[in-house]
Amino acid sequence: MNNTPLHDLIIIGGGPGGLTAGIYAKRAALDALLVEKGVAGGQLNNTEIVENWPGTEKITGAALAEQMAAHAASYGLPTLNTGVRELEPGIDHHTVRLENGEELRSHAVILATGGSPRKLGIPGEDAYYGRGVSYCAVCDGFFFRDKTVVVVGGGDSALEESLYLAKITKKVYIVHRRDAFRAGMILQKRAQAEPRIEIVWNTVVSAITAGAEGVNGVRLRNTVSNEERELATDGVFIFIGFVPNNTLVPAGTRKNADGFVVTDHKCETSIPGIFAIGDLREKYVKQIVTAAADGCIAAQAAAHYVENRKNSG
Ligand code: NAP
């Protein structure tokens, strides 16, 4: 006989998706619990300015994270600050094993673990991480005041972070492997109009070099001519997309080829009662607003799931 309480819902991950799920779960009177190993807000904390959260023209990522966490807390959402080791699906309930050895039981679970920066996998990338190689301009940009940096990537993140770095540094080279950006038009126009930004098209970084002071250059290869050259730089910021944080996703759960969890329109995975939201889920647009929308949908669906189980059992 297991005496640990059986929760209605456990939400794993406290980014915009998880916090919104918490708000909707509490409004639906669920016995819900949020587990977050770091600071609430997730990737918002690495975002300087948010300009596309409806109703708020401009807000720092950290401030929006704080507001969301305070909003969830105002509903009395209990939060455990610890990592999760394992999620074991079950017929009667799902089991969440925490890193501190504690075991939690729940009817429904929402996975909101987000994603992590994708790596280039080139020489020097791991060796000089923290000594000139970075995946977060808001965190590390300050160290490159009046210096030269290389940004790798052509998506929204690469351009947004380049614009941020252009305010601090002397020069930003955006190195992109194609001759067109993937980023939205507004960011493209802003980046192209910024005098401190120079775009290096059709080029990949094949190695990062360093001296005693840290990173001092990159080796570039033109993807059209195959020509190679060196470029002096003090830092390399890599923004080439995200990989899903899917280690807690139970074996057998449906995922796409890139490891993102495939869900139905209710954000439910192929395992009943386990939901996946935000950047962990396969979807067309990954935004704060769509992560929050997922949180709403999954919490509502979880409420129905829990109610049906209680009524049938
Ligand atoms: P992304 O949209 O997937 O873009 C990744 C970029 O990196 C692409 O330009 C890609 O090149 C390039 N890339 C990928 N692998 C590479 C490699 N091995 N070597 C060199 N270049 C490589 O990723 P993201 O910019 O991080 O954005 C992720 C999601 O968040 C997107 O949906 C984005 O819209 C959203 N986001 C939105 C905002 C905003 O609206 N303000 C801000 C940040 C992020 P190719 O283009 O050639 O594939």
C-alpha cells in the first residue's frame, strides 16, 4: 500500500507553459503541484526584451518571468524546487521520482521541460565554453563591451541576440550558412540597418581558436566556394536552434525525428494522462504566447482527464 498522496496534476517545468498550466489548473480547482529545478520563467530569463507578449509592448524577459511566477503563486500553486529524475507511466497513476529520492504520484502529468541550445559540434566549442563561447547574449554580452563577436545562425534568436550585442560591442559578425535568413522580416530589417552588424553569408564556422585570454578567432568556410579563412574575434555566440529537453519523456512516447514530442490537439502524448507543452512539443511556432496557450490547453484537458478518472473509479 503506497501512502504518498495521489495528486491530480504534476507540472514539470516552470517556464511560461508550465506556469500558465499552473494558473489554469488552480482555477479548475485541481490539486496541482509544480516542480522546477531552476528559476521560474525558463528561457525568459535569457531573453533581454519581449516585444510580442500581447498587451505589453515591451518588457524584460526577467520581469515577465517574475510576473508569471507571481501570478501562479497568487493562486496558491505549490512549487517544489528540485530536479526530476524519472517519470514512470502507470495504469492507476503516474510516478514522478525526484532527484532528492522522493516519489510523487499523480493522475496526470504535464511535461513542460522546454529545450536547450543546439551545439555546432566543432573543435573549440566545448573547450572554450565560458572563455569566449556562449549561448546567451543577455548572460554574457557584458563581458564583450567594445569587443568583436561572431554570432552563428540565421533565425529569430540569432538576429535578436545580434541586435542586443550590437548595443554593447564594437562589431558583430553574423555568420549564416545560407544566403537568406530564416528570421522574421522585422528582425531582418533591423539587423541589416544596424551599422555595427556585418552579415557573412554562405559561411559556416568550422573551428574556434583561443589564446591565453580566451577565444581569439574562428575558422570560416564558404559553403559555395569551399574557401577557408580566419576571422579574429573575442567571442562566439551560437544560436542555431534548440534541441528538446526530452530525457523525462517515457520510453514509447511518440516523438518526431528531432526528438520533439508529438501530441494531439489537447497536448496529450501517446500515453494517456501525460501531456507535453511548449518547446518540448512538435509544433509550427515556438513562442512565449504559444507555450502559454499550450499550458492552458493541457491544464483544461488534464482537468477533464482527472474528472473522468475519478467518476469512473
Ligand atoms: P531556428 O528558427 O531553428 O533557427 C536556427 C538557425 O540556425 C537557422 O537559420 C539555421 O539555418 C541555423 N542552423 C541550424 N543548424 C546549424 C548548423 N549546424 N550550422 C549552422 N547554422 C545552423 O532557431 P531559433 O532562432 O533559436 O528560434 C527557435 C524558435 O523560437 C523559432 O520558432 C523562432 O521563431 C522562435 N523565436 C522567436 C523569437 C521572436 O519572435 N522574437 C525570438 C527567438 C526565438 P537554416 O536557416 O539554414 O536552417
